[in-house]
Amino acid sequence: MAAPLPPISSNDFAAALAVCSPEPLAAPATAALYAHYEELVRWNRTLSLIGPGTAGEIVTRHYGEALAALPFVPPGAAAALDIGSGAGFPGLVLAAARPGIAMTLAEARERKWAFLAAAARRAGLPCRCLNVRVDVPLPAGLPECLDLITARALKLQPELLAALAERLTDAGCFLLWVGEDDPALPPGLVPTGSLALPGSRTRRILRLQRTAA
């Protein structure tokens, strides 16, 4: 069900971002995220990108929970993959906050993929937007070498985690937005950190990394 998103001025949007971001955002990042929000408002009238349950807390619940991952982004990360990008959370948000990362947004649903491409253009972000379902075997077009892989509120099977882990650099990591329980993991992939999401007793960001060979 489509839900109207609240009108927010650029100044109010920037102020709200500043409150929920774990670090100061550069002006170009804030401007890119507001452009994304304007596109989100337009598309959400007919395409249910944000449900009615969280429309009223769009900045804190969606932008804030994406930005919450910034302390876990590997320093010097150059390439990232966001799986099931949907409305652009967290991949497009992290691409704005970390412009040095080449971000690939993978989305299986064609209309949401079209939104991502339009939003990235409007925000001036050079994200690659792929209309693919990420499963085993891995689809063509995914980067061969990754410093960061993200997935928000998706259950990734151990077989898929294992296949993707083969493309992680030595210092690379998965960041998964999960609930109270850790997901089932393949051998060689272990939790190395967890960040609680503000305002929730159970939702958190889980970091996974490969064990040393």
C-alpha cells in the first residue's frame, strides 16, 4: 500500500540528518540525500517503497538506520554491493556519505530498480543499478572484488553468504540489518561486531568477516 511521505524542507531534512548521523555529513552528501528524498516522495505515490507504518519517521527510521552503519564501513573501502536495495536503504545512503566507494545496487523488482536508477541520477551519485536477483549461482555483473556487502532486513542463506564471501577483500565485511538472533552462517564467516539501532530493543547491524586462512 502506497503511503504519502511528509513534506520536509531541505533545512529541516539536513537538521534531522545531523541528529541521527553518527558523524557529520559533508554538504554534498546532505544535498544528495535530500534529492533522493524528493524522488522518493514522487515515486512513493504509486510505488510502495515506504510503507505507512514508518512513513512518519522516514528520516530516523530509514536514513538514520542506514547512516548508523558508518562506523563499520572499512576505512579506504573502494567497492561495495547492496543486495535488495529497494528504496535505496542502505546502499544509496552510504554511497552519498562515502563518495569514494563504487556502490552497486542490486534489486530484483523492475519498478524498484527503475526508481533506484532515477534517484541515483537525481542525486548525482554514480551508483551502478542492476536489475538482478542475487542468489547462487551469483548473477553476472556483480563486482569480483568487494570491500563491503550490505543487506537490510533480508534473510541471506548460508550458501549465498559463502559465495559472496569469496569476493570479499581481506579487510572486507558484510553488514546485515537483523533482529535479535544471528543468521545461520557458513564455515569461515564469523560475527565481529554489532551495533544496536536507536529506538529498538532488538534491531541491530551485524558485522561479519572472514576468518583468517
